[in-house]
Amino acid sequence: MNITIEGIGAVGGFGTGISALCRSLNAGKNHIQTVSLETSEGPIRIPALLADTTSIQSFVGKRELRRIDHYIRMALLGAFLALEDADLLESKPDHMGIIVATGYGATCNTFDFQHSVITAGDPSGSPTKFSNSVHNAAAGHISILLRQLGPNLSISHYDMSMPSALLNAVQWLKEERVERVLVGGVDEFCKVLGYYWHCRYGNAGPLPETADPIGHPQVIVGEGSCFFVLSREEISSSAYGCIEDVQLGNIERGSVNFPLKSPVILGADGFSQYDAGYAALLPDQCRAAVYSPLYGALPIGMAFDMAIAALSLKSGHMIPSYICPWPAMQDLQTVRKREKAAVSRVSCLKLGAGGAFGLVTMHRN
């Protein structure tokens, strides 16, 4: 059964909405913000691709947002944008499932809550920060504000979180448990992650001001959310195409079944030690593309790759790949220019710990 993509909602360092993602892709560059952190060694500056959630006020009242943090706001904004793109915002569907994938979870709230308890004792722990730090906080708030009573699931499988969520979404639709599934991923930038970046990459050179096709030797940490409204093919069709297949496995105990003559979007971001495995795994003459400099390094990056694949299917051609600045990726045959040949099928591949892989294949209706 093919699964139709009815709508996409994305927010990240590139801006807000699928149109902003498309504009950044066509421009081939992105503005990088700078985060200042105070450390025992003095102040440090961290480059990051950060999301602006101001526009969530168009969908949710200020009263409801009063106790909702940045992480949950990103998830809410991605979910509402996906429903708006699918033209389902005013007439929210019945029997809709909700699945939220995250690699890091609500890190800012978690570390802030832990810090308050460690430094001042249990009575100083904020109940609001605690409630927003629990694993299903984002999915719960989406369900409450959308008034959805269908199945609700949160998945944390680090860099395999998004393919794991998609497998569940496809299964729910096949079993006809729901008519639609709102599924997506969300991860946020936090000070601990920024300090880790500083320890690993902070001495690699001057901070970049833009992420452009030339690439940069430094890895840029990102944050954001990307959601999809999925339905069974017999219910609707979409210009974004369909999800044809979702594979989740281990290359040490099996193989990856790549579609023939299909370009592959790689989830390489320079932040993972497993990026070196992409070149050896791809079939000969396989065209590859990498877009992670656009949205940054984050575990749910495959969600953004899927959105870019959907835009490629909608336009009929692949968007030129960013040039990988990482040595292990230099020998790949990448998509270097806007191809005239029509593309009807695109795959997204993500490699993870212990040989894990996730592969999502999409095709035009």
C-alpha cells in the first residue's frame, strides 16, 4: 500500500514553512546564527541554525502558550503548518493518529530542571519544567490543542527515530486504525550540546556566517521540526507523492534494498561517526545528494530530507546537492546541477549506531 503525503510543515534555521525551505534550497545558502555561552573558561560563541517559533501565535492563543517552551512550540508549529498545507486546519480530520519522533527530547527543560534540583534541592524544581521535560510532552500538547482522541505515540530511537515513527504510521494506516496520521520529528539546540560542539570543533577556524554550497569544514548544529500528514492512497492524492517503502534494519545482519536508478538523499551531517559508511554502501553509479548544511546536524534530519525529496518529486527534478566538506564523502557522485531529466522516485538514507539504517523511498502519484 502506498501512503500519500497530503501536507508538510517545516520550521528550522531556513525559516518557517515549506515555502521557506524551498526558497533556501533554491538560493543555495542559509544564515547561521551565533549563540553565546558562559563557561568556566570564559564566554564562547557557537554557530547554530536556530528556529523562530514566533508564528505559532497565528495558530495558538497566548494563554495556551504561556507555559509551553521552545521545544514544544517547534513541534506545535510544524504540526499546524502540515495541517494547513494539507488544507485540513479548519476541518481537522477525525480518527487521526499522532506520532512524534525525537532524538534528543526536551533537553533544555530536562537540564534546567536537573540543575535547579542539584543546586537548590527538590523544593526548587519547577513543576512546569518537569511536566514539559517528560518524553511525551510535545505529542501530548499537539493532541490537546488539536482535540484529537486517536492513538498518540512518542518515539526516541536517536538517529533512527524518524524511520521508526514512519514504520508505525504506515502500520496504523494499513490496519485502518486511523484515516490519517500526523507524524514528524523535532529536536532542539541546548547549551550542553553547544558546549559539546565547542569541545570537538571549536578550534577548527573562524565561525562561518552562511551555510552555502561550497560547504565549511565545521559542523553546524541545527534545530527544528518537520511534520507530515499521511493518508491511505485511496483516500487522497497529492503533488508531494507517496511513501512507497520504509526500511529499518542493520547492515551487519542484512542489506539495504535500493530502488534501481533512484537518487538517494543522504543523512550525512559531519556530526556522526557513521557518515563514512555512506560511500561504501551506495550502489555503483548511484547519484547522491546532501542537504544537511541547510538545516544543520540533528538526529531527526531525515524528516527534512523527506520534505526536500517531496519538493523534488513535486517539481520533477532534483535540487543541486550541497558539496560535502567531509573527507569520507568526497568521492560520492553527487547531484551538482539542476537536472532536466524528470525524477519519479527518490530515497532518503540514514545510517546510525551499530550498523543501523533507515531508508524511505518516495515516488510521484
